[in-house]
Amino acid sequence: MQTAEASITQKLTAEEILNDYRIGWESRQASLTGRKEVFMGKAKFGIFGDGKEVAQLAMAKFFLPGDFRAGYYRDQTLMFAIGELTLQQYFAQLYAHTDAVADPSTAGRCMNGHFGTRSLDQEGNWKNLMEIKNSSADVSPTAAQMPRLLGLAYASKLYRQNPGLQGLNQFSRNGNEVAFGTIGNASTSEGMFFEAINAAGVLQVPMLVSVWDDGYGISVPAEFQTTKGSISEILAGFQRNSEEEQGYEIFKVKGWDYMALCETYEAAVRVCREQHVPVLVHVEEMTQPQGHSTSGSHERYKPEARLAWEAEYDCLKKMREWIIDNGISTSEQVDKIEAEAKEAVRTARGLAWNALLGSIKKDQNEALRLLDNLAAGSNEHATQLATIAKELRKIEPPIRSDAVRAVRKALRYVRNERSQAKRELVGWLEQTIGENADRYNSYLFSQSAESVLLVEEVKPEFDENSQTVDGREVLQACFDAMLARDPRVFAFGEDVGYIGDVNQAFAGLQEKYGDLRVTDTGIRECTIVGQGIGAAMRGLRPIAEIQYLDYLLYAIQIMSDDLATLQYRTKGGQKAPLIVRTRGHRLEGIWHSGSPIGMILNSIRGMHVLVPRNMTQAAGFYNALLKTDEPALVIECLNGYRLKERVPNNIGEFTVPLGQPEILKAGSDITIVTYGSMCRIVMEAAKQLEAFGISAEVIDVQTLLPFDVDHMISDSIQKTNRVLFADEDVPGGATAYMLQQVVDEQGAYRWLDSKPTCLSAHAHRPAYGSDGDYFSKPSAEDVFEMVYEVMHEVDPEAYPPIY
């Protein structure tokens, strides 16, 4: 364990110290006021950072423009102190004000305590991140900030060590940026914490992790959370013994000791920033005066002795005593600071509430005016309409849905009436629904000029000199071109570097481009994805490889909660255009079967899911994705790497558009919709069906998210009047998703003369061996017989039963 060398004591002025105290006191009052607002019904829920103020004030002194934060919902004081959160913005978030100016962190989409700065302008373009004290957008799941934190720090290493990145001055100053992470002591029990800590030690990146230790995890004390009850004690083996040895610097400091905290963070940040050595700061003896959140009180689970100790060692109380005892200020002057802080909080709360209420009242008043007009002109339903308006007037305080709910109920009564008042009310409703769609439903995907839907198709070009090679070599040529043209691109994952991945698509590329561009990692899928998220948030273009699709389970939480929600939860304020590369389908065995597509589709809305049937299609997708600013998962076919394909002459330029299926075989009797490795099986079945007089149209969807944006499949069904959806997922998985998209979303039921059918794998995973695969997943015979059964129903004489 390290102790800091005293140096900041000579630099701090009384004015700086008192300003810190003012910020800390404002933060405490914001917490207390926020709790009252929840109990008064003005907010749904509150979670606050009181008890953690002084440590955050100390850390903020060394947080520079260009630095990044990945923390959690206790960090309000830090955000105040670095100037990236105002009191009014704090209350706007508490009230869920759906305006990116009022609440720049989330535009009302996250509960309070979720902090983020806006890395993008209104068109979705990068700002100069070196002019901002950056906060990556918070997530609630405990320790889920840690994988992203690793990536934010790793980007500094790449910017410092890769000469090709030196000109990207809006993203880095020679890699001097520190990634500040914060986490509660109980959350250090999560596997994500340990995985990220280990990875940062291996990578030697400027990651500074502060553990706010208040002795509890909600109601559970530290002895049930952590071995020895101390995270710094059990991580002591990570401490480096000399500056030449790789490892960590680990500091311990009391959370109520202002000067020791300042000295500690000065020393910790210097090591991190200058030497690129990861640092752990264990801040002990913190308190949490209001308990975990507004859901409960800490008096329920803390013994009297602990409560008395917390009252005595409250960090702001101790800072006040230190200020007065050292003659920095008088008790009367500190009292005045506290009174002014209370007034500042009261004023900010009022401004935030009135701003929110004013915009809602405007809509409510207009709805009431239109309802009154409708009631005045209705002969049959005036009483009911007047009652609805009266009930709407009584609601205090109103929320946006109150007026919409009232109008929708009113329109039921006048469904048979025709009047100008009704038309105006319907117009108001349509406009309001559209405005609320922007408030609550926008930015699941990019709305910038770099949206995937705007990438133009560039066809692959072939001639008589085009080589025929193993599929893996097509990808290798694509990745080679990609690395050559863009220094921001780098690939990493298990076995990706030295051997060029298990299927050799990166073979020889580490030797050609260096180990910063094509990099091996440890076995740690969660933080491989997190490493990519953080790097992508800093302007780089990472390709993170998960070796097999089955192993995506280790990373699905981070992809779902963090990556897939990033643009949505910031309303377009941040982005992470990470490509996650993996491979699946048709390998043998329970843990290498690789087709959990339904789980993926339902977990990572906000990412794109690409399922190329061969490596040429995959290469086109990679080229297309690098023209976009959106994250995607690319699932290559495991059994396609050694199948022969021709290398396009324009290997680095051609693109396959997303959301555009491809007709592999035209037909007139039935449409078969599939993707990935199933394409070859379905094509074989279609050939067999032709011999029995059945003409199948085979469609490869190519991407599942987005799915068939121009409704090509519906057009096919309009011609064939029958459809079969086939894939390797479990029953009710991706086949059910495709059916819903086509029959429900596209309205293809109108053209169906036969029941739409689905062919999937069995509910269990495949057993090992070729026979295990055959009897577990759909075969060409299965496809043939299911199609034949549909045609038997159509014409029993022409297609008599097989069995």
C-alpha cells in the first residue's frame, strides 16, 4: 500500500478550500431535497451520493479536460465539481425532464444519478473531446461500468503508442488522459470488477479506480461481501514492488480526511497519467446518511453504534471542523456558506420543476381547450366529454400521459361524429404522439448521416483473374485492406494476434501491422467487449472478437445493458461504433452449437445483428460497418472458412447493405426464409424439391437487425402465397421473430393461402458428433418434408403422403 507524498498542502488557498466546501454542501442539500421531492410525489425514485462528497471533491481537482469517467450513481459531487453538472440539471434529471438541454446526461431517460456528457453535436458528429471533462453514460447494473472503463483507459495507451493515431487531436493528447472509475465497495464482489482489474494490470493502462467504501451493500455489511472485509487487502498482490515491475499502485485513505484525500489523488493521478500504471484508491470510512435509496432507510439495518459513528464521522462535518480548527475560516463564515448553498439548491429545484411543469401544462391546457370545444359541439356525448375534461383539470401535478390518456378516451365517444373540433383534437393527438415518440422512443439507432441504412451498396467485382481461395482468405484480404486504410481500426481477442485467430482470418496481420493493431487477449469475454466499448467511445474503430458464439453469454449483459442502449440512453449524446465479431452455427456439441439467436435478438436491440452465409458477404458487411457510427454483431459461419470463394477485386471497398435480403433462388410455390449456414441446407432441399415438381423461392435475410426494410419477403409471399421460416435456433426463437416481422409487421398474412410454418432445431442443444447434429438441427430432408407437407395440403393428389 502506498501513502501519498504531501505537496498539495502548499498550493491550496483558503478560497479554493471554501469553494470545495460550498460544492460539497450544495451536493448534500441536493440529496436531502431530492429525497423530499420523491416523498412529495414529484419524482418516482431517488438515489443519492451523500456521504461521498469530500473524496469526490479531492478527485475532481486532478480531473482534466480530455479525461473520462466511468462511474456509478453516487458521483453527483464529482460532476458538480468538474463543472459538467449544474444543480438545475441535477433536479431536471430527478424529475425526468425529457429535454437534452435540461438534462444533458439522459434527456429524462434514466433515473437520477446517471451522469454523462455529450460527446456528439446535434448532427451526431464528434465534438472535440479534449475540451470536455468527459463522463461516459452511466448504467445501473452493479460493476457494469468496469468493462467500459477498461476500454476508455486502453484508448489512451493506443493513442500514446500508435504513431498512426497522432493526428487525432480531438480525441487525445498523446495518450495523457486518465480514465477515472468509481464503484461501491459491495459491487467489487462482482466478477466484472475482478476481470477488469486483472485486464488493466495486464495491459498497463491509465485506469484509476476509486472504491467508495461505506461498509455496506444496501443492507449487507462488508464481512458478507469481501474476503477480509477489504478490497485493498485482497488485491495487495497486484501492488508492484518497483517502477520496473508491472502491476498496480494501491492507496488507502479515509473518506473524511480532506487533506489526505487531496494528497492521495495528486499522487495517484500522477502515476496513472505519466507512467500509464493502473491505480486503485480504496477510500474507507465513508458514510451513506440516507441509506441506499428512497426505497428504504438505513436505520432498519445499521446498529445504533454504527449510526452514531456515521453521525460523528460524516465527511462534511469533519471538513467543517478541519476548516475552523486550522483557521481557514470562522464558524460564522461557514454558516453563511451553508445558508447560501441551501438557497442555491432551493432556487435550482424551483427552476427545474417550473421548467418541466411549464412544458407539460402547455400541452395540458391545449388539450383542455380542444376537449371543451368538442364537448360544446357534441349533442350526444357532451356530459361524458365534460367529465373527462373535469378529471384532467383536477390532476396536480400532471404528467404528459394524462392529457393524451384523456383525449384518447374522449375520442371513443365521438367515433361516429364528424366535426371541426374532432379533427382539431385528432390533429393535436397525432402531433403529441409524434413529439413523445421523439422524447421516449428515438435514438435506438443512429439518426446521423452515418446511419447504417444510408450506406450505399457497392457490388463486389470479379474477373477471369479473380482467385478462388478458402473463405478465410477472403476475410484475411478484407481485414488487411481495412487495417491499411484506417489507423483507427484495430482487432483484438483470444488468439487473434500471434496465430491470427483460430480460423486464420488475421493470419500474418499482427506481423504486418504490429501488436497494437492485431492483439491477443486473455480469456475474458465480458471485458473484451468492454475494452471495445470504451475505445469506440474515444473515436477508435475496434473489432472485438468473441471466439465462439456460445461464449457470447459471458458478454451479453454488457452488450445489452451498456453498448446496445448507449445512443438511446443519451438521446444521441454518445456513441460506440464497436464491431463484435464471432462465429457460430453447425459445429458439433452442446457448447459449440452456436445458434442462440432469439436470445441475442431480444437482448441487444440497439445493435445490429448480421448473419452472413459466406465470407464474401461477411467482408462486405465489415466494409459497410466501418462507414457507420453504430455497433453491430457479425456472426460468421463456422463451417464456411474452408469452403471455396472468389476474392473480389475491390475487396476493401465493396459493401453489402444492411436490411436487404437476397433471393438465392427464384420460385413460385413457396417462399423459404433463412440465413447463415442454413442457406446451404435450404438450397440443397430446394434442389431436391424441384425434382418433385415443387418450386421454392429461397431468401437469405442476411441481417436480422435491421430486418428486410423494403419488405422483399412480403413481395415474395404475394407471389407464392406460402412461407416457411427455417433456422437453427430453438423453437420459438429466431423463426418466431422472422414470422412476426413478416406476417405481423409487413402484413404478409394478406397473401397467405396456407398456414405460415417454422422449422427450427430441437429445444435442446445438439449432441456431439455428426449424428448428434443431424438429429438435433434441421437437415435438407427436414426442409423437404415440411415443404412437401404444405404442398400436400394444397393438392393431396399431386403430392400424396410420403409416409
